[in-house]
Amino acid sequence: MTTKDLSLTHLIRPSSLSGKAPLILMLHGYGSDENDLFSFAGELPEEYMIISLRAPHSMQPMGNAWYAINFDAQQGKFSDVEQAIESRELVKKFIEEALEAYPINTENITLLGFSQGTILSFALGLSYPHLVKNIIGLSGYVDPNMLKAGYESNDFSHLKIYNSHGSVDQVIPVEWARNNKAFLDQLNIDFTYEEYPVGHGINPQNFQSFKNWLAKQDN
């Protein structure tokens, strides 16, 4: 089921619940689209409403991005931070619209991101923690340049984060992900980090682990 009546194109799987449901909001990686992570939907608990967003910037010949990346930049990849912040605000707006349009439990929203979608999920969740209960960040890292000014004074007491990375990731170096712990520990955020012997992707063990982690958050 797809709809375009909100600010970003998205796919939606309704919840099995009759009342307000917990939400998993999916943010795909660079060059992909809303169908990518949505392929997980059938394997995730039926009580969750699942919405998978399409990033706003179309790429050629196909795919979409939350923000541009200059692969030829010095000091590794250069992210267009201004575009990233615009996308952060777009997703915030989408969440606010979705809360009006769909029967969502406002106290139980999980961001599920992969790669660039993880970087943006961290930017959104750390900038506006009142909107988010959980972040599942796969193969990504925290970019402080994308956080809203003054984020350090936010209340993170309810926020929980699961982060995983491939130990042989050829796209985003695993060292970048390992830096997340020190950054999030400074904010006293409940943080779980795991590595798997894969490249830039998610293996079955990783998938099962974040499913188990999510189930524990609802107990």
C-alpha cells in the first residue's frame, strides 16, 4: 500500500491492532528507495505499523538520496550537510503529519535506518528525542554537524539506540561506527553496539539480533 498525501512518498503496512499502534519508520540508504527496507516488513511484528520513506533527492539513473555525497572530496566522503539538515526537517514534518493521519502511539516510535538512513535517523533522533523512543541504526554513524544546535541539553532519558556495523564494511569504515559509543555515552544514552563479519549490509544474525533488541524494549 502506498500513498502520496503526506510530505514524503512512502509505503505503509498497517498494524494488526485496532487502536493506536507502535510505529517503525524506515529510512533507506544512499541510492536506494522505499522498497528496500520495506522488504523486512513481513518479518517484523504484526502489531507495528511500518512506514518506509523515499528520500527526496532523485538520482540518475535510479535511486534516491537524503543528501548528496561528493566521493572525490578530500578527507574521505563529503556530505552535503545543508541538504541533510533539510531532510532531517522533512522527516520531522512527516512524523508530525503521520501522527495526524494514522493511528500511531506517539510514545512508541522507532526509527530504522540503513547507511545514509542511519546517519539521518541519528540526526533526527538526537535533535528531537521527544519524537522518538528507539533508533535502530544499521551500518551508519553519528555526524555531529547534522544535529540541531543545543542538542546537548535535550532529555535523552527515554531514548534507546541499537547500532550495528560490518567489521569489513568497504563503504563506511567500521572505525566511524565505533566512535558512536563515546559520543552517545557522553549524552548518557542507553546504547547497544554490535559488529558482524560482513561488508556494507545486514546478515541474518544481525537482523535477528535487532529484532530481539526491539522486542525487549516493549517488555
